[in-house]
Amino acid sequence: MNKTEAFAQVARETGRSAATVTTTYYRIAKRQPGGGGVRQSARSTTHAAKKVGGAQAERLAHDARAAIDALHKHVAALEAQLEELTAKSRELDRLKKAIGKI
């Protein structure tokens, strides 16, 4: 299977277009150490483009922090629920033993 076929298969499996998959692949590959085996094209970056990239990175970092905070809250809620259910299970076991002694 060549790259084009692989991109098309991933596109079908993920519901994205092959162009989106291809673009994402090369974008990520270029960020890897040594360029991920992808040829780097010589491009100049304008000051405005650098500023947009920084703003985008800040937004992504903010979104990541928000997601992590939400995950922490969810885990804390699950732990509290687990403690409550464990206590109820112990109480049920105690009641079963008490009923069995009658």
C-alpha cells in the first residue's frame, strides 16, 4: 500500500477527507526531530504569522488546562461516588449478616 492509499484508508476510517489526513500527516511529521523524514520546504514566516502562531499556542494551552481541570473534577466525583457505593455495599453486607442471624 502506498501513501496515497494509506491516506485514503485512514480518511474512510475517520470520516475525514484524504486531503485533511495528508495535510495532518505532513504537518506532524515536519514537527518531529529531523523533520520525520519529510523534506522541509524553505519558507519565510512573517511577523504576523508568528504572532498568530503564538496566539494559537496560547489558546491550545488554555484549552488543554481547561480539559485537564475538567478531568480532575470528573475523577474526584468518581472517587466520591466509589466511596459512597463502597460504604453502601458494606452496609448491605452487614444487613445481610444481621438478617441471617434471625
